[in-house]
Amino acid sequence: MSHFQDAAFLTSANSPEQFVEDRGAEVAFAGRSNAGKSSAINTIVNRRQFARTSKTPGRTQLVNFFALGPGRRLVDLPGYGFARVADTTREHWGGLLTDYFRTRQSLKGLIMVVDSRRGLKDYDRQMLELAAELPVHVLLSKADKLKRGQAAAALMQVRQALGDRATVQLFSALKRQGQDEARAALVRMLAA
């Protein structure tokens, strides 16, 4: 059963003019193209194929708005870094994301999905810069692929790198590890 009974797709935007009305509260999800962002969203919302998943990195190419309830939204941003797309498309995404972060008054936080096996990369740091004024929660995804000691080390390394800039947790969509903590972070940001 979904924890967001009224959750529904609203629209996809390829330009700021197509963004939904800037009212209420929304939390954005971002991550490298192969970090498991769509799977994380589906696990947190507890709905299969709520956000479309694919074995091919970079399938999320638009800013996708989802209603979670009255005045509350989840926003699935285009994946960054790994997707095999033309430079012009990558530049368009950069401009679109910059406009999104600079203009959205309803944006209350960012949940950033980082592959626990890879750690923070330059693209992740750039995303943190875009979200400079926002609370950030980092999901270290695919934690099930690491041994317990490796997962603990990855968590400690990212926590040390970010300090108090963001909260960080281990997460596995496959094993549903950390789903309650991630859901609580989403709900907390929406209520801020």
C-alpha cells in the first residue's frame, strides 16, 4: 500500500514555462544517471513504476512533477553525469536545472541519490551548489551491493565530506533498506 494515497503524475516540463504552478511545497530528487533515483522514488512512495525505471541510464530527461497530496509535490529531475546524450542536450539540462533551483519558491528540499559504491563525484558537488539554500538529504543507494564494513565506511566518508551540509543514510531499493528513514526525510522537508 502506498504511503501517499493521492500520489499521481502531474506533468513533465522541458522548459521553465512548463513547470507547474509555484505554490505549496515540493521536494526535488536528483542523482547521477545510474544511481538508482527512479527506484528510490518508487520505494519511498511504495509504488511500482511510479517513476519510470530503465536499465539504460539517463531515461529521465525532463523535470517530472508528481502530486503527493494537496499542495505537496515530488519532482524527479533529469539524471546527470553518466547519460549518453548530446552535449547540447546536457547543456539544456544544466540551464533547466539552474532555472528550476533559482526560481521555485515552493522548493523545500533536495533528496540526492548517490551510488554508495562510487561516493560523491563532481556532478554531485555541482548539484549541492545549485541547492545551496536548501536542506539536503543524501541516499547512498545500492547499499546492498556492499559488505557491511564497506557500507559503514562509505557512509562515514560521505558524512565527513559533507559535514552539516546534508544528512546522509544508506539505502537499498532492492532490499527496501532505509525506506522509512528516507520517507521521513521527504515528509519533514514537505512540512518545513
